[in-house]
Amino acid sequence: MRVDDITEAIGETPLLRIDPAVHGLRNIDLYAKLELLNPFGSLKDRAAWSMVRPLLAGAAERGDTVVELSSGNTAKALALIAGMHGLPFKSVTNRMRIPEIKDLLLLLGAEIDELPGRSECLDPSDTDDPLTRMYQVLNESTAGFVHTDQYFNELNAEAHLNGTGPEIIKDLDGTAPDYFIACVGTAGSSTGVARALRRYNPDTRVIGLVAAKSDFIPGIRTIDEVHEVGLFEPGVYDAIETITADEAIDGLLTLVRRCGTLAGPTGGGAYQGAVSFLRTQDAVLKSRKTAVFIVCDRVEPYVSYLRERRPALFGRPPRPHSVSSLSPAELAAAPAVSVAAAPDFARRALVVDLRNPYAYQALHIDGSINIVDEVFAELLQAGLPFSRRQPVLLVCPVGEKSAAYAALLTRMGHPDVRSLDGGIIAWRDAGGELVRD
Ligand SMILES: Cc1ncc(COP(=O)(O)O)c(C=O)c1O
């Protein structure tokens, strides 16, 4: 295939039939749409090109900068396309949690504006999130910027309506699959493909996958972030299922070790989510069915993500003091203190606020110290980060993270650690005193 411009190589990705000996489904043919084979490495190549192409005319002459709220694949594709057109690219994002992707973006010449929020996905109604504030600023005036606006730009979904979806139908000899399973980030790919498939087969069932509560699968929403925002329309999905990071990694291992497919975590999650869902259907099917899932991107940038969660895969000792090792019983028994009793306890305790620095600076319990939860998780690997004699009160937004760490510290032998029940929100709602830096 000869091309004059690398963007001509976007799309027309293969549809790989997964060996039934691997997935074990008896009545369903399962196919993977290999979006990782796009030239910049992900399904976002399509959306990025579709969104930025109409905005390029005159941008270099005006000295505009391409800007997008993305910490991953959209940013990567836009950085490359911007470079080809002599434009700078700026990625605005909450903390970049995948170091390899950050380094890669810097290598591509991107400027990175890293904000201290937590969300993976823009929620314009969450005005506490710095990402939302940045989005509002961009919406007020785009002078000097080419803003591709992936969360709201219909051209994101259209790239899949006109490309990914019809390609699947063509490769299935003019039929739409009975099931389509996809991870949901901006929702552009699942929405666009679903629309294309349902034009051919209104009965195609669409399963959206999101990360389980408080879990992190890079590139997609958590179940807490499933709001009606931007391109996300609940009516597109027959079901929204959750997948855990652990399941995503299991799926990734199957794809890389048994299917010759260098899938990243969301590809693994889509495979695992598809097989779990389809197993419930398989047993009762009367006729043969077809299912398609998307392998969104490649595994290479996620090596540190995988090493942290599965050290044994890399010949490293396990990390015994991790939240993911807690049993449901340990979590249920996490020591907590109610907001009513917390002020008394806080007077003699070290108060550790696990929230992001931005939220902490805005409002916190007087005298508390701020250790962001990921840093706190690291500190625990070396042992207790304070004396056993020191009572400790852990604080987070709603009391979930703090409860997990309280359970973990209890297991590690700390005799007097508590989680603030309901978190800083319950404290605030009860009229508890908060100070600002
Ligand atoms: C790795 C990965 N998987 C899945 C998705 C979800 O795609 P969409 O934004 O179209 O919902 C993304 C989005 O950025 C992603 O980066």
C-alpha cells in the first residue's frame, strides 16, 4: 500500500477471528477489531483525524496551537498530526498516570498541562475538577487554539459511524454482528459503531464496558463517571457492564500470549468483558451468533502499569501492602469514625488527607497533612509510614479510599487508624470546620 500522507493509512484495520479454543464459546463466533494497527497505534487515530482535519486550514498562518483534553491516545494522534502540519500541540489533562505515555508525548513535541485532579473523563458538572475549569476557559475563547473537543465533537463518533462500523459489516460479508462490545471513554467509538451496526441490524446488542468503582483502566471511564455528558448517551447501550483492572490484565494476557495481538489494557478488558457477557448468552442460544469487540490500543506503553499490578509477570516479588490484596471481609471491617466523633479523634491523631493537592488546598481539615493516595500507596510498600503509637485519621472525598487504606494499615499492625466515614463531603455537610491554604 503506497501512501503520500500517513493519515491515508488510518482505518481498514483487520477483523481477527478469535480461536474458539481460546474463548471457549460454543455458539458464538468472536471477532476482534484490531484498532491497535492504526498508524499512530489506536482507535483514536480515526477520531483525531476526523476532528482536526476541518480545522487545519489557516491554523499554521495564524500561529494556532492544537489543544485537547487527553492524557493518552487522542493526544498522541493529535501531536503527530499537528507536527505534520507545523502546529504545536498542547495536551491538557489531570495527572498523567502512565509515565511512558507522558514521555512519548514529550518526545513527540507535545506541551503537557498537567492538572491536579483525578477524573479520567471530563464531567462539566463537576466544577471542583480543574479539568472542568480548563474546559470552561477553552469554551469561552479558542483564540490562538484549534480545540478538537473530543468529549462533545460529533466528528469523533462520526469517524466510527463512517469508518469502523462499516468496515466490520464489510468484513462480516454484509451483516452486522449480533453483539458489539466496547470500552467507553469519550463514548465516540461505541456510539459511532453502534449507530452503523444498527442501520443494518436494529437488534444488534451493544454492551458498554467501564472500569469498576475506584479502579483505574487507562483510557476509559469508571462506573462513577457514567454521566450523561458529551457524546455519552445511555440509550446507545443495552447494558453497561463493569470490568476490573485485574480482568483487563487477564484479557490482555490472553490476547498477547494466545492470539498474537499486542493489546493494551482496554483491549484486554473488552475481550474479558465480552467473554464474560457472552458466556451468559452462549448456553441458551438456539442459533449461531456473531460478536465483535474492539482492541483499542497497544500494550507497550503500559509496562509500568502492568508491573505495578502484576510484579510476578516481570520476575519481581509481590507487593504485599496493596489495596488490591484486601479481601471483602477486611474491607467491611475497616475501622472508621463518624463525622460526629471525628473532631475529638482528630485532636489526638495525625490527619492524613489523601485527596489531590488542588482539592486539599481549596479546603481541608485544619492541621491535616496531604499525601496523595498514589504516593501513600508507595510509602506503604516500605512499611508503616508513621509510628504505631501515632493515632491516624485518614480522609478522602467520600470515605472509600480512606476505608481501604485503614483496612490495610490495620492488617499491617497499626492499632489505632480510622477512616473518616463519608469523607470530607460528609464532614463539610455536617458543618465541620475547613480551612483553605
Ligand atoms: C486505550 C483506550 N481504550 C478505549 C478508549 C475509549 O474510546 P472512546 O473515547 O471512543 O470511548 C480510549 C479512549 O481514549 C482509549 O484511549
